[in-house]
Amino acid sequence: MAKRVIDISGFWPAGEDGEPQSINSVVTDLMKTPLQMTRYTLEKAKSGDLTGADVDTIDKLLELCSRWTGKKVTYDDITTEKED
């Protein structure tokens, strides 16, 4: 049976070397900002395994992805069906 998950891997930013930024780097960048969230949440969302989050966290992820891409990202853009 499929389950709905949050997957932000397609929006994940690249570092100066062109490689994806590390989770720790992103967590550090977000510290003490309104978009601060846990390493666990970002890691699960990046790997496409985040199955539950409160509304505030989803809003933060949407805002973060929108900032990274320079365009409005919607709920449908960050969610997908994943087989168990």
C-alpha cells in the first residue's frame, strides 16, 4: 500500500562546489531563524521519508524550498506517493 510522504530532495540546494549541501550545513544556516527545524526533520524530508509533520513544519519546508528555487513551491510539489 502506498503512503504519502514529504520529499524535498528535488529542491535541495547545492553548495559552492556544486555538490548538494550537507544536512548539517543547512541546519546551521537555519539556526536562530524563523525557519529553524531539526536535523531529523530535514534529513527525513530530503530522503523522501518524512511521513508526518505538523502544519508549522510543513509551512517552513514550503518556504525553505521556495527560497531555494526562487519560485513558489506548493504542498503538491513536495509530496508524493511512496510504496511501503
